[in-house]
Amino acid sequence: MATMCFERAGDSYWEKKSKAAGLRATANRLHDFNPEGANATLREAAEIFEEIGMANSAAKCFSDLGYFERAGNLYLQTCEVSDLKRAGDCFNLAGCYETAAQVYARGSFFSDCLTVCAKGRLFEIGFSYIQHWKQNENADH
């Protein structure tokens, strides 16, 4: 209903936003009964959210679909610290351990950074982060 109102008003941004929100809600309702249909619907919502610049909403949809690398890249677009954590988590789930480590380090999520370095067997990179953090800590005191 809201989508039609925005369409008639000629407001394409709100029309698309309303449509994507409706698709996401439909996908959530369909998930248990028709997982394939739900995924197709959620993918359409994600693409619309991405098209209108709603990176967080698009990333959440892509993450729910299992497209973790794409979701991680979208979270990086927002450049907020909490989104860096989400981006790192997505890259970790995608198996992109070096990228996850870089993102975690950028957001100062030290434990997550070192955990993903160990998981990805990136011992040299993990050690370099430890050295970098030690140098920065010494410079602060």
C-alpha cells in the first residue's frame, strides 16, 4: 500500500525503500515454508537497498543470504566502528581472513584480529599487529 502511494506521488526513493522493506518482511515470513522463494525475495530486497544507498540494510540481507564477502564490503562503506566489527565478522565467515584481520585492526578489535589471524594461519601478520599496537601504546605513555 505504501509503495503505491509513493509511486503515485512520484517519490522513487521512498517507493523503492518501501518495496525493499516489504520484500524483506515477506522473505522473513516465507523462510520456513519456502526457503528458495524467501532467498530470492531477500536477494531482490538486498539489491534494491544497495541501489538506493542503504548499505547497512543491504549488508544485513546479503549476510542473511550467506553472501558474507559482499556484506562485508557494504559494511565497510559506512565507516562506523560498529560496522567495522560487522564487516570483519562477515569477512571471517567468508574465509577472507587477511581482510578480516585488517578490518578488525582498523576498528581496534584486537582480540578478534588475533583470533582471525590464528584461524587463517596468518601468524606473521598477527605478530606485526601486536608489534604495531605495542609501539602505539608506548607512544601514548
